[in-house]
Amino acid sequence: MYKDLKMLTKCQGQADTRRIFRVQDIDSCSSIGHNCDMAAITTEPRDIQSVGKHTRQWMVDARMCPLLQTHGITLVGISDALPGFRFVRTRPDMCVLMAARRGRGHAFIDGQYLPFLTEMAYLMPPRVLHAYAATGRNVWRVCWVCYDEAAIQMPINLGDKPKLVRTHAEPLEEAIRGLYREMMGDGEPPVQRLYVELIHEHSMRIAADLRSDERLIKLWATVEGNLAHHWTLSELARRAGMSVELLRLHNKNSSGRSPMKQVAFMRMQRAAVELASTPTKINVIAEEVGYSDPFAFSVAFKRTIGLTPKAYRTRKKSVSIH
């Protein structure tokens, strides 16, 4: 069950009574036992969200601290996980970065569970199956950050499958813990902002372990800054300082996408944010992301996101109202 701790915060300068949850003694899903067959995910994947009976968590979400939304972050937290802590998401509408600080767990990679150990990070892109679980007898401490799939600076928006990487996770844990403590205390917006920036920066650094070629990082930062430009493969290669074939190879290894598909993906990510957060006309958004033909933009958007721009905006407005 939840034990909620009331507090007075001052997010965005407004004093308001909000709740931050410290989660403990949450019942496991009835279908999940301590000796569950984790291999079953390969044959019958289904969504499972089981925190476990003895797991403790400390969390802050974007409703409690709206400043998290500046980077598209929806939820951050720290979990002291014990057996019974198990998650399977078949088509998540978010990306998740999770880093282990101590203990032992497993993460689902390429059709099998692999050890998820101390000072490792599990990077989970949206719309792709991911799964993780606590497996040892001792506490498995993990810190994690959830990004909305439309976030422009999502640290894991370049991959097409989950990945495990070696990392140094302590700074991320301390930043999340600092934000939680601030929210439990004075809740001063300037202090909140510092912790939010640290959380995002450390998330980006952990994800950067996947992107070994700095030339690609600089290239995609340039493209992100001018999505309306008519990008061609030859210009991308020239700006990256490599041949077309080498750019294809490096980007495929880094992100799982061809260079031009990466440009299209980034355009749709930006458009999704604009549709969800601004009243800008759809034809204007189309031009801002490089489409002079609104119909072509609508077709491309639906192919990537699964909804037309108009339907996507309507759905996001409906969700925000409720």
C-alpha cells in the first residue's frame, strides 16, 4: 500500500499542497511468484508491473515538479528492489534509463535475460519490448528516469532495441535523491531547477556511452537545430567529416537507423512535441520540420507515430484535460 507524505511545494513559484510517495509494502501481482519463469517472455510477452511486497521506492513525477517537463521527463525515482520486483512492457510509450547502484538483477536483451549488475545501465527506447527484474536475495538498488516518447532531448531516442552499458551511476542517483529531498523540504524552484538539470545531464552522459563517435553527436545536434533544412545524405556525410558509406555504417551501428531515416525520425519527434504543447497550425509545424506539403507531412507523421497530426493533438489534449 502507498504511504503518502504531504508537503508544501513551490513549483514554478506557486505554493501548492502536493503529494510525494514513498512506496513500500506494495503487493506483488498475483500471477508473479519469486520463482517465475523469465524465459516465458520470449513466447508469450505481456505487460507486467510488479513492484514486489518488500520493495521501497522514492519518486517524483512531473505533476509534483513541473520543471521536469522542460526536458520531457515524466518520472524519476530510486528503487530498493527485492524479489517480486519485475516489469515487462511490450510497447511502452516512453523511454526509460535505469542504472544499478548495488545488488543484482536481470535485463531482457536480444531475446534473453542477461545479468544487470552494479554500475551498469539499461537503456530502453519507446515502442520496443523491454523487461527487467530483481533476482538476488539482497537489495538491488536502481535509479531511473522516464522520458515522454515525444521529448526532443530524450537520451535514448536513437536506438531500436534495449541495451546494457557500463557506466558510473552514482551522480544520477545523488541528483534524483537531491530532487526528492528538496521536494520534501522547501521545494524552492531555483533549487529544483538545478537538480532537474543534473538529472537530465547525467542521463545524457550515461546514454552517451552508446555513442562512441563524437562526429555523430555533433552532426545530429546540427540537424536538430535546423530540421527545416533540406538535408541530403551527401551533406550529412560532409558535415560529419566522413564518406557516405562510413556514415551509413557508423549510424547504423549507433542508432539502428540509416542517416536519412534518423532525420525523418527527429522531425517527427519535434512535430509531436509541437502538436502536444502548442496551438501552432499543422501546416506551420510541417514547414518547421522540413515539409512544404502538409499532406506529405501527415502521411509521414502517421507512419512514424501511428496517428495523423490532428488525431495526435486531439488525443494529447484529451489526456491533459483528464
